[in-house]
Amino acid sequence: MANLIIVESPSKAKTLKNYLGSNYVIMASKGHVRDLPAARLSVDVKNDFAPKYSIVKGKEKLVKELKEAVSESDEVYLATDPDREGEAISWHLAQILGLDLNKSNRVTFNEITKTGVKNGMANPRKVDLDLVNAQQARRILDRLVGYKLSPFVSQKIRRGLSAGRVQSVAVRMIVDRENEIRAFVPQEYWSLDGKFVLPSRKVFTAAFYGDETGKIELKNEAETDAVIKRLEGASYYISSLKNGTRKKNPAPPFITSTLQQEASKKLGMRAERTMKIAQELYEGVNIPGYGSIGLITYMRTDSLRISEEARQATDEFIRAHYGEKYLPDKPRYYKSRSNAQDGHEAIRPSTVSITPDSIKASLTAEQYKLYSLIWKRFVASLMASCVQNTSKLEIKSRNCGESEERFCLFTASGYSVKFDGFTVLYDLGDGDDKSKLPEGLVKDADLKFRELIKQQHYTQPPARYTEESLIKTLEENGVGRPSTYATIISTIVKREYVERKAKQLIPTELGEAIVNLLKDKFKNIVNVKFTAQMEMDLDKVGEGKEDYIKMLHGFYEDFEENLQKVKKEMEGVKIQLKEDVTDIPCEKCGRMMVVKTGRFGKFLACPGYPECKFTKPFVVETEATCPLCGGKVISKKSKRGYTFFGCDNWPECNFMTWDKPTAEKCPKCGKSLFKGKGSVLSCLDENCGYKAEPKKKKE
């Protein structure tokens, strides 16, 4: 008989087989095997919120296979992911398979490498019931809010809506930002720059700062012109020149939230996609010479801790490839946030000697980009600081016939790199642009004046949230946890509470209506501080410092009382949204039809209901025609909510594609061209096969 190891994903199972002998059988649970059924509340509120779990639909055969494998095994080890969710999956498996929870049969792997697997198998422990309770408490909380509040919101606004506990707070943040933008009143201000010439004929620019009375803010053109008039005929000299050096330190290695932010910023990768690719890198990639190996440590973490073994290996790598001078005088240690769970190391390459370029051929384009980002950020985090030469100067004016005590002041600053340090590998991209002042600057030296340049400006409203900035704000406010950020954003976009436009997250009318209702009637549900406190309470449950049933009682009793009160207050009240009026006339009465949302998605309806009950399917037409039959190509949605394109003559014509239709025509056959991966334009007529690569941008 062999030993059985149960993991979550088949990919991880494949990688583990590289490191464990034939005495081990490895099977995958493929995520949760038991959960709260979606068709009902599945929580016994009157019996201390006892959850009513059942086998996940479609997993019955897998559970049967796992039970058979358990009966044929000497030992069974639960090796699900090393986080709360993974701990809960192990607990559910133990319950279903009849495993002893008092036995040390839980193993975790921070990295899927030979060392990581060996360490995990050498240190089995019991299933951590505190972590399990924290996960159960979160699941029950979300179920109570979702199943109690969602029907009420749907009744008052639109059928089929959902009011998630943490997602609602995220939508509120986006709505509040939009209201700030609407309420913003631009303020005028002016800048005044002077251009000066050195004896060497080099020209540089300095900005007006003020005069003998101190700093002056130029609020309008009249004030700016007054300064210009005062400077007529003035001469200028360098009144102060300070040269020095400064150090720029590297950023710490990634945690989950910073990885999502940086991948969004530098790679244009959405949080959901980032976590999917990171999961692949963690579970294992087949690399020639290594076999299937996990390339990074576990990617759901809030800790900046680094193992001494990894630190030593990285120091040796830096010394060998960059030289001793690229190592700091003292090893770098980064401090995690005070509320960090610190369950795992920071995200780092599991084997630093496996450089991104050395395995590029074995990775997909996205895997390579993300691994490069993680690898470079980690190695740079242990390197020496960048040293910069800095210079700052002040320029004073002399006006003929005026006292030296009266002057106008201009300032300029700049820097040059003395030693690149960590920036040889990783650019922080923090907007600190290189501006080098010209050589030959000498204190008290006279300057030749060339011109003054005035420019009008207006203060700008706060920027709309992007995925990157929303994740940062959620983390700063303690709302949700890093492992949930990707799901939060994808959920609120999919439910059409928020829409993406040029990377910006903008609330829809529907999202604003939900937030306004919740702010008015359920203040705590969309209160940032209240939600953050709930997260802290869940952390305490995970640490064994708080009883989760007591915590649930504390939340639910007030919530239920308020819900019943609001239901009475709003009896018969319906919140009206501005209907999306189309230019499509009703075929029965001629009124312009409106877009409605029902159980099966959007449809067109006559606004004259109930007098006129005419409806028809909602179709988004494109400018392309079907390459098979010449019909119109329309936009459609898959069962999972993804957009694809098909012919409006379906089912007579079965044409469909994921490529985006365009208005361009094929130069060979005249049919519509479609844009696919890499922006390649293709004719989808099999008899034509025309393709046009995108034009390269000029250097």
C-alpha cells in the first residue's frame, strides 16, 4: 500500500511527482469539494449559525474516488494551499473522508521545489481549526449578507441584483470618488519660468519661487504680469548653490497586493489574470533539466519575511553576476505591516539561479513577463542603494536702482547617477525623472537672461480609481484581504456596478443606485471602518483570540433588526433608474424601446408597459458581416460572461469567433476583417486566409 497526498490542483500534483517516490499517490481535489449550497441560505441562524454543507455539484465521482484511495492507503496527507481557504479545504476533506483531525496529517509547501516539498513532508501538523473557523466565519458572513440583503436590493431597484459584503464597500469607494470629481471646482494658477544662459552657452530653466517676502503663489495672469513687469531690465546671479548626494533604496519584495499593483502598472495585467499566472508559476512549469518545478513561492501572502537560505543564495548570485559593490553594507530586512498574518514568505523566485531569460523558451509570454517582474524585484530588493549626485541652486534678480534687499527668486534642482546600485536591474518607475543641471555653475556667478515664460494652469480633480489604485486603497483601509482583491474587482465589473474605460473604474447608474440605497439604509454594510474592523475580528478568530460564533451573533442581530425595520419603511417603494432609451421603435406601438435586464440578461422592451407588452432580444450589432453567409455579426455573451461574436442568422448559420470585428475589408476578397491576438487582422473566410500584421510604430 502507498501513502496518499491530496492537493488542490492537478498541476501541483504533477510537479510533486517529481520529488516524491513511487510510495506516494497524489490526487487533486480541484478546489472545494464541500460548500454551502447556493440554492438556499444553508445557515441555521437559530442554531448558532450552523452551516449546512453538501458535496459540490459535479464532485460526487471525485469524492468516491478519493474515498477509495483513502481505503487503500497507509497514510493520508492533506497538502492543499497554505492559506485559510486551503486549510478549510483540508478540514472539509478530513470530514468527508473520515480522517482523524487529532492526527498530524496536514502538510504545507511554501514553494514547490525539492527543498520545499522535503521540508513540508518532514513537518506535518494538525489541521489548524482556528484558521478553519476564520474561513467559515467569513463564508457565513458573506452568505448572510448576500442572501438576506440581495433580495431586498433586487426588489427595490432591479431584479437579479446582489449586495456583497466587501464588494459593496469597493463600489462605494468608486462612487464616492466619482462624486468628488463632480463636486470639484478647478482653481486657476500660473507658473513663471526663466531661461538662463551660462558662459558656456548652455541654457537651463529655473522656476519662479517668490521674492524677499517669501514664497508667492501666482493665482492669475494679473499677478504674473506684475512680477514680469517688476523684472524688466533686471540682471541675475546665482545666489546659492548646494551640491550633495542622496541614496535611493530598493522597494521590498512583492506581497500579493503589491504584485497585483505593479503587474497592472508595468504589464497592464488585471489582478485576476495576475493571480492566475502566479498560481501557474507556483504550482510548476516544465523546465528542461529540472522537470516540472515551482518557480515562485506561494503568491498569497502579506509578509515581507525572507528565509535566510534564500537571502544567502541571492547574495551569492549578486556577488557573482554584478560584483561585491552591488551588495549593501548590511543585509536588508523589511518590516511587514502591523496587521500582517505573516503566514508565508514574501513572493520570490524559489531558485534565484533560474533567471527569466534562461527559461524564456519554456514559458508563455505572460508567464515570462510576470516571472521577470517577480525575479527582478526580489533580487533588486537585496542589492545596494542607488547613489545620486544632487544639486540645488537659487537665482536672485538685481533691479537697477533698487536695494539688494529687494529681489525675485528662481530655483532649480537636478541630479545625476553616481552609482546605479539596484537600478541596474529594477526601475521603480516612481516618476523621479533624471534632470541634470549643466556643469559650470558657480556661486555668485552672473547669468545671462534669455526670456520669461508664463503659463496658465488649473488644479485637477482626484483621479478615478484604476485596479492598481483601488487595490492600494483597499489595503490601506484594511478592507478585504489581498487574496480577495482580484475577485472583488472582477465581480463588481461583471455585475455591471462598475465599468472599465481606459483602465479607469467608473460607477454605473446601477452601481450608484445600490450604493446610495445602502448608505441611506444600511450604513455599516458600506462603512469602510466597520468593514475593516470585521476583517480584524476575522484575523483574531484565525489567531484563536476570538470566538467566531460570538462574533457572528454580534453582527447578525443588529443587521437583521435593521433589515426588518427598513423593509417596513420602504414598503411599496421602487427606485427608478434612468432607462437606456434606444433608437429602435416598438413594432406594435412605435415608441422607442428601452433596454431592460431580466433573469436571462438584457432585452428590449416597450416603455408603454402594461398597455404595450412587446419585447425582443437585445442585440449589439458590429460593423462586420459574416464571412459564411453575409449576415450581420453581433456581440454575444457566453455562459461565463465572456464576449464573443456570431452571426445573427443563427442557428441557420453557426459562425462564431473570439476575434474582434472591424469595419475594414479584406483586400483579397472584400469580406470583413477581424482583429485577433497581437492585433493581427485576418479574413476568416477559409478560402481566402488573408492576414495583415500590425504596423510597427516608428522609433
